[in-house]
Amino acid sequence: MRKAIIAAAIVALLFISYAAAGYWLAPRFVRDTLVEQAARLGFELRLGLVRTDPFALSMVLENVAVLASDGRELAAAYRAGADLAWASLWRGAWIVEQASFEKPSVEITLGPKGESNWRLPGKRAAEGGRAALIVENLTVNEGAVHFVDHSREEPVELNLEALHFGRA
């Protein structure tokens, strides 16, 4: 009987530790990791509230903004969320079962020589390389893309808006 009580206490302690780490420590870890990754790519990432749910393997980011090195806003969203598949824990890629963006806006600009405001440093992945991120379902609500192409003799400007985009 005593061994059962000790085993139950250990299981309860592990459960409480996992929940505490997932709800209190994980948001800080997610924020720091995303901001660091953006900085490594030459962008500044600003985040409002970051929430995680360790049991659903999900996260929600609010008031998201990606800025260029000169401070121009390249992308923003009122809310972004992701639900990871449990298989992400043992596979070599992050598998996002559901990603969603609420009121996102993205600005894409091509300069006279084809350069982009989204230019990323480094080399492209080798052919045959595996994806590090797989998104199975993406939902965009009230999204907008502003595209300007100055690489042509006559500049091209497109504004795209979507009330809802996603798999039904």
C-alpha cells in the first residue's frame, strides 16, 4: 500500500511539474527562441502575449510584428497560433497540425535589381534535404498582402485581401 502511495505521489509531482513548466516557463522559452531566431535572420520580432498549453502542445502569440533592420514593419498579425503534433517530439521536423493567423498583413517589395525586403542570409537547403517545418492546415482570417515590384520598367503593385483562407 505504501509503495502505491509513493508511486502516486511521484506521478502527481511529475504531472504538476510538467503543467507548471508548460504554462509558466514555456511561454518565456518560446518568446526568447522566436526573437533570437528572427534576429539571426536579420529581423526584429515583437510579441505581445505568449501563451502555451503543454497538454495540447499549442501556443498562441498576440500582437506579432516583424520589422526589418531599418525599423520598417514587414509583417504583423493580431493573433497567431499553432498546434503541434505529438510526433514532433521524436521526428526531425516540427509538424504543425493547425496554424492560424488573425488579421495578418505582409508587405513584400522587390527592388530595381530584384532584391527583396525579405532577403534571408545563408545558403538554401540542399536538394533532397528534409523540411524542418511541416504545416498541415493553415487558416488565415482577414489577411492582407501588399506586393510592390520595382524590378520592372513600370512598377507593379498588388493588394490582396482575404476574409478566410484555409482547408474546410
